[in-house]
Amino acid sequence: MGSQTSSHLTLEEHRELSREIRAARARLRELCDVVAGVYGPRNPAAFSFLKIADSMESLCHDLQAQVLHDYPGYDVDDLYV
């Protein structure tokens, strides 16, 4: 990976990214429910969906921390979570 720079996403880019991620998380939950409903929650595919959902949750917390760092004092407390 290259060297890190001091640039960051704009506030509008964070807002757009958060909208996209919220939509993806909602769709992922729907798909997980379908697979778990058909094959059961202990099915490997259902388990993989749950792992992906957990990873998305972690990503959202990381992005929330990033936007708080990038824009201190702005109302961004619940942008990603």
C-alpha cells in the first residue's frame, strides 16, 4: 500500500457512502433471512451471510470513527451506525 496522506472524504462523500452502506446492509439482512429460512441457521451459506453481516457492522463502526475524526464538531454522530 502507498503512503497515507492527510486527505479524507468530504462530508458529502461520507453521507453518500453511508446511504449506500445502509442500503447494502438492509439487502444483506434480507438475503441472510432468505437463506437461513430455507436452509436453516446452521447451514454453511447462512453462517457465511452472518459473518459478512458482522464484518459490515465492524466496517460501519470503523467508518463512524473515521468521520468523527475527519469532522470534529459536526453533527455526524449516527452517520454510519
